[in-house]
Amino acid sequence: MIVLESGFYPYVLISFRGKDFSEAEFTAHLDASAAVGRKAQEAGTRHAVITLGGADMRASKRKMVAELMEDFPKELMDLPVGSYVVVNSAVVRGIVTVLRWLSPRLSRIEAVESIDDAMVAASAAFRANGIVVEAATTSSARRWLEDELALREQLTA
């Protein structure tokens, strides 16, 4: 299951629950991401994307993702001020680098070690782009990520 939470906008939060996703699931995720992007485009806003999981896919799934991303609207790819994938494994962070090589559209994704690192990077990107985010929104986004991480750990235990 792939969960996309945009209720803490300008944070767009994504969680990959599990490791093996079908093409249909990933396509539905891209459709949901595009809908958020279109709303942002219409409103003239930008956002940061923080993702939990999804980087530890098999090679065949990474290739499928790279191919599906080629069809994602380019004008929506430029909306995020930053895109961060939380990965605590150095090996899996290397896989993110491979994904970036396979799909130039993923070149703006940055692998970070922790939720804290992602939140710091997103906050810096917001400041650099003149985007003011209320402290309560940041706190709520962090709490969602922490709760989701705990849920993901329960599902894999």
C-alpha cells in the first residue's frame, strides 16, 4: 500500500507500507501525486515531499518505477522545493542514487537518514524559497511521519 498525505500542505508525505507494489498501485500513487501537483500549480504554491520507504524495491520494480516516472508531467516535477526519501540504510540510500541515474526525473530526490534530517532539509528549502510554514503544520507533519514509521515497523515485525 502506498499512502499519500497532503493534509499538512506544504508538506506532502508519502509512505510505502511494505516492499512489493504492483504497477497499478504505483500508477494510482502517481495519479494522486499529480492531483496534488495540479492543485499546487493552480494555486501558485510549492511544496516539499517527504517519503518513508519505497527505496528498497527489487531491481525489476526500480526499473518499472523509472519507466512510469517518464510519463509523469514534467511541469509538475518542478513544483517541489525539495524531495526527501528517509532511508536509514546506507546501502538503500545507494539504491536511491541508482534510481536517480535510471530516471533523470528523479534526479532531484535526496536520500536522508532520518525524519529529522528530512524535516531540517524541507524547512531550509521552504526558507530558501520564501515559503512560510506555521509551526503547528510542521509539528503535525513530523508527528504523522513518526506515527507512520512506527506503523511500518509494526507491519514488518
